[in-house]
Amino acid sequence: MLTRVMFVAVALVAAACSGSGGQPAGGGQGGNGGAIGVGGAAGAAPGVGGAGGGASAVDDALIFPPGLDVELEQGGAGLFDLTALTLRDGPDGLELYASLTNVGDLPACDAALKVTINDKNNQPLGMFINGLDTSHLYLYTLPDGSQTIAACASPGDVTMTNIFTMAPDIAAADVGSVVYYYVYFVLDGITLIDPGFTVTDVQPVTGTDGTSYTGTFTNGLAMTVNSPSIRVFPVNRVGRPLAVAGANGSVQIPPGGTWTFQTDSVDMPGVDYAVFPAASFSN
């Protein structure tokens, strides 16, 4: 499932974290409309700390499984720091969840994460890419004076993503290392939109199939948006994403309007969660 990212109707200069280049998932020209996403942790952000309260070292690990080597592609540098990663076997094959923080001083727009997974002998098993769920909406003025909306990670924002498109015959036990880089756009002349999209009253609901999440999506934009969606990443005590739950609506939300949602279920609810709303729009 691809993260919904923004589209800007002009050519932009992409900033990659390494010299090998690459294109962000979903990037490109989008005419007068596109999709926008925004996110943020619900409640207090999970802290990074040692084990406590009887939790095991695995429960508090920033990288899972233990012993997995995670490294930035050689020569890479940029605005993001990958802080946590989960690699696990899912019902349809290998699943990856990652958390990154914008450690720079500029918003990073239309960002994506690319990973190469290698076996125990450092032989490549595959390369995969997906967009990052980003944290804020920005108003961007085009060269012709018109305006559009960009989804960006502000400095200090935590972003997350998942990759389910891995080959079903690859198991987590077969992977020795994950090598990553990321791409994003840096836009001049953008202005933060506040409040943008907000999510309130999030509640985990335990059922026979696992844990789902309910809550309320509010459209803070001065325009009607379509097809709202929610992605909820349950996390462990140090903020490592464990799974992702989602909900999609087939409604229009006017300015100031709301949408009440319930996601599908996850099997690992964690101890906290990060919530990322998104919606489609047209100018």
C-alpha cells in the first residue's frame, strides 16, 4: 500500500541522500489536483530510553530483528535520520516498517525511502521504495503566481513508512542487512498551513481480529477534500513502528468538516501509536 504524497504541477529539483539519485514514489506532475498527506504522533511522542518495567531488550529495540545491520548507502547524507526499523514476516511475505526524523533546518517535501535488502552473504535480495507519511501541509506558490499544496516533513518531524511489496519468498531470517537512502524535494517560498488536517479522539479497539483504531478526522483547509484516509502505526516503547492499520473514506469533507473512521486491525498494538491523515484535493 503506497503512502499518498503530494503532486506539484511544475518541475522540481529532487534532493537525494546519495549520489546514486532516484525518484520519490508517486512524484511528478499532477495538473491542478493531487493527494496530500500529513501526520503526527497521537499524544506524547514515544521516548527513547532503556528497558524498564520488565520489558525485554527486544521490546525496547530500535532495530528488529536483533543483529540486523541497517546502514545508510555509502556516501549518503541529507535531511533525514533513520531512527528505527522493523523487518518481520507477514501473511503475504516480508514486511518492513521504518521511522525517520527530519534533522535538518528545511521542510522535506514528497519524501520517499528506498531500501536494498541483502542476505547473510551480503548478496542483494531486492530493492524497494515507498513514500513517507509526512507531517505538515505547506502552501506553495508556483512561478505563474498560482498556488498548490505540498505535503512535507518540517524540521524535527517524525515520519514513517511501510513496504509490503517485497517478494513473498524472502523471510526475515534470510536478511543480513538493510541499506537505505531517501529522496525529497526542497521548495522555495512555501508557507506552513496551520492546522491543516487534524485527528482527535483516537482510541484503540481490541477485537477478535486484533486491534483497530477509531477517531475523528478534521479538515482545517479552506477547501473541500475528497477520499480521506488514515494510517496508524503502533510503536514500541522507543518509537519503533510495528505494523500499520488503515481506513479509507469515500466522502467529501468541506472546510471545518469531519469524518469519523475505524481502521482495519493489526496484530501488534504496541504501547503508543503515530497517526497520519491524508486526502485528495483539487484547486
